[in-house]
Amino acid sequence: MNNGGITRTIKYEGELDHMFADKIASVPGNERLYNCIQCGTCSGTCPLSIYMDYTPRRIIAMTRAGFRDEVLRSFTIWLCASCYSCTAECPKEIRITDIMYALKRCAIQEGVHRRRFPIPILAREFFRLVFRQGRNSEGRLLLRLYLKSNPFLMLKNAILGLRLFGKGRISMRRESIENRQQLKVLLDAVNESDFRESFTAGRQT
């Protein structure tokens, strides 16, 4: 719809995902999702809300209303800095930051984030390294991030990378723990389905 230069998209009731909010609220810690009173405190305290396409308050409202695609494809969930300001100030004690984490994980699992967008790639590759080795290897993580998001940016930052490498600040050495099988058992015990789904999604993209 275009009226006076303003473009609006109409969403019909049948296009909404009415189970989406229940899925997010079912994640431990997110049970208070439905307690939101839309006061806007989260948006007012968020230091990055001015850069977001939807404020945290709107993300909560859209999640509850079933705007699944719009929420998972938004920049907001990836711009969240995990500072917990919104969570600390929420009058209904909603763990908004944890809800953002759940939305990120859902976006990665379903592969709906924008192609070559660096933040979900970084999250997925970090998880993959820790899942396999038990530790993060910063040099390898950066290399994978650049290759899967913007290889030209790697060339642009090559001099800086060499300086850091020369000073021992980053390394291409593979970091690992002694007993990786024990870590695998722990991760499976925490949440087998979520970890496996995230890892599978990471291998397919």
C-alpha cells in the first residue's frame, strides 16, 4: 500500500504464526514474555535502539503477535549488545536479553538471517569451534568469519592482522581441551536438541 509516499505492508491474520510466541516463551527464562505491558522502558534504556529497525518494545510486541518472519529477519536481534540494561530496568522482570538470544538461535536454526551478515556467521562459527575443540581459536574464527562474510575486508585488514599476529595477540594454532568427549556429554545434557539443530544449520550454510 502506498499513500502519499509512505509504503506500508499489510499482513493478514492467516499469515501470522500464532505458535511463534509460545515457542520463544517455552525457552527456560523466557516465561514472562506474555507479562510485557509495552511501557517502552526496554527501548528507552537500550543504548543501541537508535540503530535498530525495530525497538526492543516492538520486537516483543511483534513476537507475541506472531510476526515471525519480520522478527527473525530484523537487524534488531543481532544488534543487541547483551548489556542487560533492558532486563535490569524492566518493571515486569522480563529477561528481554535472553529472549533476544532465543530469537537469534531460532534465526540461525531456520537460516533466515541475511546472507553474509557477519554477526550470525560469527555466532555459528564460534559455536562450531567450541563444540568440536572445547575452546575458541581466535585466528581461525576470524579467518572463517571473513571468508564467509566479506573476503575483501580480510585483505583490507591484512596489515593489522599481521601486526597482531607478530605480537602474539592472535594465533592460528588450534586450541583444544584434553577430553572433548566430556564436553560433548555436558552440552548434550544441557539442551541436546538446540545444540544439534544449531550445529546442523551451521554445516548446511
